[in-house]
Amino acid sequence: MKKLRIAQIAPLVERVPPKKYGGTERVVYHLTEGLVEKGHDVTLFASGDSLTTARLVAPIRESLRLGKKAHTPIMVNMMMLSRVYEKMAHEFDIIHSHLEYQTLPYAYKAEVPTVLTMHGRLDLGDSAAMLRSYPDIAYVSISDSQRRPVEEINWVKTIYHGYPESCFEFNDKPGDYFLYLGRFSEEKKPEDAIMLARACNIPLKIAAKIDPTDKGYFEKKIRPLLNHPLITYLGEVDDTRKVDLLKNAKALLNTIDWPEPFGLVMIEALACGTPVIVRGCGSAPEVITHGKTGFICNNRMDFINAIHHVDQLSRKTCRQEFEQRFSRECMVNNYEQLYYDLLPSHLFNNYSVSRYMSAV
């Protein structure tokens, strides 16, 4: 197959890969590195503190959340998109954007095909109306459930996220604690995890980020619950600490109560062999196999029963499920095939034969 010239456009909120919390940027990192390893000519548009073996084009020196200089997010995103589409588009066979809605006016007019992965939920505000205004873009969903609010647009594929298998260490002999990992927000329902731990008399470790918009919720609803001998709050953790927590947890207690588009934390747990106890909403029934890699719960008693029966699940089966469905290789191969499928036939047939032959 011919090698492609690919642009990857990452959000600027976190560096690629993120130092701590940051799902989309982490996915972009592993996708970019996998494509480079397969021999493609990849250009990554991301913050200047990003780490990559691809060519890096950076509109700002440091990521927005942890950087020292304040930027207006929408402005720097527009600067980056303008550079990609108005000045550099001729350098690429495929443009793959992870900037969602801001990409649409640029991609609509571009001659180079754009793959647009939607990473967020689509049921809020004017999201569906905006997507319906650009129905013919090549949209990728990260779960089938993510599509439901706007099924009629051009969904070309569902591609699940993936990690290199080496990122996570399998552990068949965990500790006695359960883990809540992610972000403090109302839709994630961390207070439910805390109350379940107290009701079931189980140790719960919490590693979570607090966004500025969630500080009020944290102070009012969460902080009063943390002063309990069963609850250990660790703050926001880096990758090394996260893997250590996941591999030694008896189970991940994922009490989300919203249409989660994917949920990286679930496959991170599986990669360590750790079962997932999760509410049955959003992508959860697609990612977790009930009674095999975790338990899908619909009410409080379901969660309590799952906590008491989690030792019956095979941690080896959890790891195998990760390797078969959520590896980086699976993700990269799916995107690569999609890029080839979207190439105009005349471009594919006539593409620089001499260049291709010289590479063989």
C-alpha cells in the first residue's frame, strides 16, 4: 500500500501526550506514533511542548491548561486550522481533525478529504444542529451509542480507542481496594462511588482532577464525604501512578450517569486485568461485557451485588479482551484502512508512481 501524507490536528488544551489528565490528546498521541511506525509521513498539529516522532507544527509553545501563558482557546484553534487548510493542505493526502465543530467550515471547502473524529457527547445544546449543517463530512464515532442524537449524518465508521499493550502491566494479584479514577463532575457521580464504598465497607481510592468549573460542586458535594477512614483521596495523578493504582485495584468503580462517548479509563483498567463496575449508559455496554470483564449496573443494588461478586471474574480474561479489541494496533489499522477508503480513486491510482516504486 502506498504511504500517506497525513495531518493530525490535536486539541491544544493538553500537550500530546498529556502530562496528567487528557483523553483526546492521549488518543492522538498513540494514533500518530502508530502511523509513523507504519511508515506514513505524519504531521502533528499540537502545542509546542508535545512529544512525537512525527513532524510537529505548533501554533503555541505550551498547552493551554498547564502552560504559563494565557491564550484564548478559540483564537489559537482557528489559527491552527487556518494554517492547516489555507496554507498547508496541499501537503497532505488526508487531514484528520480531532477539533470537532470548529473544523467543519474549513473541511467543508477543502479539496483534501477530512476525517473528523467526534470525541465528545452530541446531545447537548446545538451540537446536533451544527452537525446536520455539514452532513457530508466523513465523521468517525468512538462508540455506536455516541451517534444516537444525530444518526443521519455521514458516519463512515466507529473506531474504538486503543493503547499499546506495553503501556499497562497485567496484575493477577491485586490489593483489596476499589478505585475511582477520572474527573470530579456531576455527570460522573463520584459521590455514588463514595457512598457505595461506605455501604459495602470497602476501601476506595480516588484519583481525580478538578476542573475550575467543577470546584463549586466539589466543595459542596464531594469534600464533605472524603473525611472517612475507607476513603483515600489522591488528587490528580500522572501516568505512572495511574497504572500502579489500576493494576493493584480489585475493580474500577465507574459510577458515571451520562452518555459517555467512550471512556478511556475502562480500557485502561482492562489492560491491567482489572474488572469494571459501571452504570449501563453511553458506551459502557459496548466496552464492558457483563459478567465477563465487569458488571453493567442499572441501580444501587446492581452496584452492591457487583462489588460483592467481582472476585468471580477472571482478570486474565479482562486483559485478553483489551488485547483483542482495544490495542493500539486495532485502532491504527482501522484508521489507516479508512484513510485508504476515502482517497479519491484517481489520486490513489495515479499517485506519484515513481515515488512509490522508489520506496519499494
